[in-house]
Amino acid sequence: MAHRLVTERLVLRGWAAGDAEAALDAYGDAEVARWLSPAMDKVGDLPAMRLLLQQWVAEDERMMTPAGRWAVELRDSGQVIGGATLLPLPPDEEFEMGWQLQAREWGHGYAAESGLALARWAFEQGIEQVVALVRPTNTRAAATVRRIGMEWVGETKKYHGLRLQEFRLRPGDLTAPPRL
């Protein structure tokens, strides 16, 4: 089960059935879904979103710490604004972090804040590095991973059957103050 992570402005917590409508605002938006890797079609409607959340909750129960899927909510209001993931990345047993926020929440630094929370959580659990995979034309995500302090590794076709930009972050990279 996803461990609860709290930042200055956000709470990352496990998904719940009542989150379906807010989740659909992110995963049902073609502008959000087009950037996801692995590739994922936008979720079509509320029943499909409920089913997907049920699947994610069940998967979280079987995952080894620190892996998980989190709902991202605003700390002061409790409003769910999207999701964040830290998932095993075969074949190398690395961990890939990502975030999927409602488009209206872009540009506020929430992706970087949630990414740093996931990285710190992973490092506290003994993970040596986390990676982020970014589609080559996703300039917003590339800027976000750089703000977090991630280092560009190169372009790869190794993951998800897609051509992606790979970035990595190690515990020592967090010694400098975050550039949010």
C-alpha cells in the first residue's frame, strides 16, 4: 500500500474509490494522457475510472515498498489534483517516477514537489536511484525533471516500446537546495 507522503503543499496518499471523479479530470483528459509512458489512452468515463482505481489499489497491495501509486491532493483543501507513481521498471529493476496532474494544475510546481517527495521516499527505503522517462517533445516534463535535479542519461527505446528521454536522480543529487 502506498505510504502517505506529506510536502509543504501536497499530500500523496493511496487512491480511494471516492477519488474517481477527480482522477478522471486528469486521466480522462487527452492532453494529459498523450504524455504518459507507458502509453495509455485517456480514460473514457467515470465507471472506467472507478475500475482502473480498483485495479491500482489491488496492484499496490502486491507491490514491494517503495513502489506505489498515489493520489496527489492539495494539503490545504484536500482536493485531488492528479496522481503520482513510483513503479518498478523492468528489465533492470530500477524505479520509474512519474506524475499525472490535471492540466489546470500545471505550472504551479506540483509535479516537481511530488517528484521530490517520491525520490526522497525511495532513497529512505534504500533505493540507489530513480529514473524518469520523458517523451522527446514533452518540454514541460523535461523542465520539471531538471528542476528536481535529475541528470539526463540519454535517449532510449528500452522501455515501454517508445523512444524516450531517460533522466536519473541519486541521493547525492539532493544535497543542493531544490530548484522549484
